[in-house]
Amino acid sequence: MKSVLKFSVLAVLLLGAIPLFAHTVNYDMELKPTHNVISYYIGLGFEHILPYGIDHILFVLCLFLLEPKLKSVILQASCFTVAHTITLILSMRDLITPAANIVEPIIAISIVFVALENIFIGQLKPSRYIIVFAFGLIHGMGFASALNEIGLPRNAFFTSLISFNVGVEFGQVAVILIAYLLIGLPFSKKIWYRQRLVYPISIAIALIAGYWTIERIFGTTL
């Protein structure tokens, strides 16, 4: 467990050594009242998951499929949230400057990993939380890259950043609830749940994310 955490920190530091972007300023939002800033960035964060964050949707769906219980999925999502919050803040404060051509393929690889894990392990293990945390660090850098395109107001930096993160969390919870209502609640107790749902859905997600990995590494489509 300690070695995984050390690896996560090392990965963040190595990615941070590669300069790519500096924090941009959203001058329009600097003129807006605080409640408008909060609502704007919450909406922006939510939209980054639903409907536009298909890669993050698939990642959260993979977390759900292995053990479709709200408690365990929310605990995994909490590990993910803590991790991506750390790197999101560090990135937007220019303390680390991750390169998109490294971060984006790793995000795709993380989806492949959890999808394959759903296939080859039969139950949720404690190590899953460490893995989710480690990948959350990488996903946070992806959030930062997207948020940097919009920029943050200098006079409400942390307010807008926290609001964006809250929006992302709302989006993740929405994905979990939708998956629970459509898959978990009606089918998770069926004896064929893994064979008919977990395996085919996870295989499909792994193939999609594998395609993204190749596309993002080589900058070409198959």
C-alpha cells in the first residue's frame, strides 16, 4: 500500500516537471457577483462529466460494476475525489504543470485497467481503493487541463475552483445513481449478473478505452 502511494506521488512529480500551460484568467467572471461565479463553475464541472466526459463516465461505471452497492461505490468515488482535488488544485496553482500528451493516454489506460480488473477479480478488494486514488491523481490533471481552457477569476480563485470540483462530484454521483437504478437495483442480485452484465460491459469499455489509448499516444485513429 505504501509503495503504491509513493509511486503515485512520484508520478505526479515527474509529470509536474514537464511544462505545458500556465493558469489562465477568466476576466469576464471577475466582473460577476459571487453567486454567479459559484453557479457557473458548478455547472461547468457537472457538464465536464455529464454529458461531455465520456471517459470519466466509463471510469465511474467500471467502479460501480464490480460491486454495485452504493456504499462501496461512494467510498471509491470519495477516494477518487480526494485524489483529483489534490492535483486539480496543484495544477491550477501552477505548482505542477502536467503535459496533456502524457496525462490523456494514462487516463485511457486507467479505464482499461479497472475494466479488466472487473473481469479478472470476483470481488472488491482493499487494493482497489489505492488504485482508484492513484488514478484519481491523474484524472485531476485532466480536469485541470480542461478547466484551464476556461480560466479562473483571480478575485475568486478558490471559490470557482471548489465550485468546479463540486460540479464534478455532482456529475459523478449522477452517474452512480443512474447506474444503480438501471443496473444495480434490478439486476445485481441475479445469479447471472457477472456473466451477462459485468463481463460484456467491462469488455466493451476496455476495448473503447484501448482504442483511445492508441489514439492518444500516436495521435491517429485505427
